[in-house]
Amino acid sequence: ANVTAKNRANGAERAVTTNQKGEFELSPLQPGEYDITVEAAGFTKTVQEKTTVNVGTRASINFSLKPAGAEDVVTVSGEAGATIE
């Protein structure tokens, strides 16, 4: 899957591809709020909005991709520090 973090303040993007286990690491990122997008062929696009990145911390974000139907987009919103499963 392709994972992209977009900084909400300045629009800067950082993109990576997951490994065979679906794991990814987006670093280095400047502190701030990001929208994290996950896309893979044959699956729905998933977005987690307003993910907060702080100095000296590591965040763990879990995404569940669902088989694509007719151009579905799933948007996940939550509070900073919330666990998404």
C-alpha cells in the first residue's frame, strides 16, 4: 500500500510504501498536524485526518483496508492520541 502524510499547515507531503507485513514508517516529519492517506490497488482509499506529530514521540496508526466497490473513500477522524483499529 502507498501511505502519504500531508502537513495541514504547509501542504508538504511525505510518501512511503508498506512492507510485506503492511508496516510503514514516515520519518522524518516536522511537528504538526497531518492527514494520513493509505491507498492500494483493489482497496478503498482510507484517510485519517488531523494526526498530530510531536517532537521525540512515535505514533502507531492501524488502518484496515476494505475491498473497493464503486470508488469508495473512507475518512477517519479522531482526537489526538486516539487509537484507530
